[in-house]
Amino acid sequence: MYLRNAWYVAAWSDEIGDRPVGRVILGEPVVFYRNADRAVVALEDACPHRKLPLSMGEVVGNHLRCGYHGLEFGADGTCTRAPGLSRTPPNACVKPYPIAERYGLVWIWMGPAELADPDTIIPVAHYDDPAWGVNRGPAMDVDCGYLYMTDNLLDPSHVTYVHKTSLGNVATADVPVRMSVVENGVLASRWMLDCELAPFFIPYVSFTGRADRLQHYEVQYPSHAIIRDVIAPANSGAPQGNLHSNAFLMDSYNFVTPVTENTCRYFWFQVRNFHPNCMATSRALTNDFIAAFKEDLVVLAAVDRGMKNKRTPNTDIETDAAPLRFRRVLKKMIDAEQALQPVLS
């Protein structure tokens, strides 16, 4: 089940150009293209005549032409041209989807168009701040249901074991995780005090010695995460809000888009308070995050298979508190939305 009245990431903006691009989002085939004004258009990816995917067609000015019999469709989904026919078939139309572009990403609204408000897209602090750098990586296809990804993004405790040579180390093993409710989501967090730095961060932190580190794992509905790392010299007052001038600050934004019941697509980028204009730093961080995230993908694909084929009940543990709360609230939101569906349709 999916929350439909929400913005999901469909693509990086530079993935959509003069040729149609087909994607599956929440189980629905959708085609994207840019019209003559360079605006992104999203339509149902199926010609109403014989259901050939429109992504197999071509862009003609502001319209999308089917590759079978040449029917053309505008941004509102209506058929604008039917070559060789005496009239345009009155029922030849496809569903259009509201689209917005933010942060170099194409966002799609999967619910009723009249409810789409681009101002509700998750805000990204420091994205346009010249004092902060931005790095991004390719979208990743993940062989698991999207809720296993949100589970993972609400679980700081896994870094000790899944990322033991990168984002985690023994310092992350036994510190308790605290769950709290935040606006539009759930937060799992913990401060690790006077600890050794995890290997991932050593090349980027500007001080030496032991550190105080915050792990802030926040997921907002339906499936958008903010992973915040604060790393400061040990005993310099960071947990009390007194950030040292050498403090390392990084926010990782993670957008999980359901594809099918057992697959999802993962978009991500980071903003950081150091070396804002250094392309070498951005490339290094991107490569390091790709390596770390691949560790997650292997585990999550195996978890999905294991949970689908389990022979005995699984056991929830204390660190599942945040993921389980997120799932419960999201289900209530989906149930409430579905109960209103006849009214909205």
C-alpha cells in the first residue's frame, strides 16, 4: 500500500530530456518528457489505443507521439492529433500527473491533481547556501519493499555492523537510541561521546583526536529521510548546542520512491559545511557514499527475501521502536486516504 497524496522523486532533472523516459512509480507506468518550453510533462505510459508504452514513442514539440499509429498527446493528456482518422477519438486520453522541479530533482504527485501543492515538498536547508557544498550520486535501484528502506533509515544501530569499515565502528555499538516524534515523521537519534572517529569521516574532519558525534536519523512521510551527522571535538559542548568552529556538519537527504511491492528507487545527495567549492571533495564523498550505500543494498535485498520466505515469526527488538512507529502512522494515513477515495475521485 502507498500514500498517494504525496510528492515522490521521479528522476534527476538532467535525466529528462528530448526523448521520453518511462518509469514505474507506485506500481503505475509513467512517461516523462520535456516540452518545447523545457518543462517536464508526466503522463500515463500507455497509449489508449493498444496500450503501447508512450515511452516507446517520440517528442514532437509540446506533444508526445505514440510509436504505433502516431496519436499525439498534450500535457493535459488529451489526444491532439490522430493521423489518417476522420476525427480525434473522444475517449483517447491518458492520465496526466502534477510535476515540480526542486533541488535538481523531478517530483511527481501521485494523488488527485487538485490536491498537489509544490510548497509541501520537503525543504532542504543550505541547498543554495554558498558556504555549504553539495554532492550527489546516481539513483540506485533496490531489491526490497520501500518500507525496509525506511526501516533502515530510522536505525542508527545498524551502522556498527553493516558499515563497520566506513560509517560505523565499535563506538557505535552500545549507545542507546532515542526515538521521538517530529513534524511529519519520526526521529531516531543518539550522541556518542568521547569516541574514536569512524573511518568514513577521518579524511573530512578538520580536527584530530576523539570526538562527540550525533547520529540524527529522521524519516518524514511518506519516505523521505534526513540523516544528520554532527562531529565535534570531544567535550567541546556540542551536545549542549555549543558547536566548535571545527565541527563537521553534514545532512544527507534520502528520497525513497516505491516502484513495485518488492522494489524501490533511492535518490540521495548531501550538503556539508566544509570545502563548498571543491569538486575533488564532492567526488570523493560521492564515491564513499556509493560504497557505503551498496553495503545497505545487499543487506536489504536479503532481508526482503528472508521476510517473504520466513518459516518462523520474526522478532522485533528495542531498536525497532522508531521504524515500527513510522509504519503504524503511515498505515493510518494510507487507510484514511483510501477511505476518502470515492470522494476524491
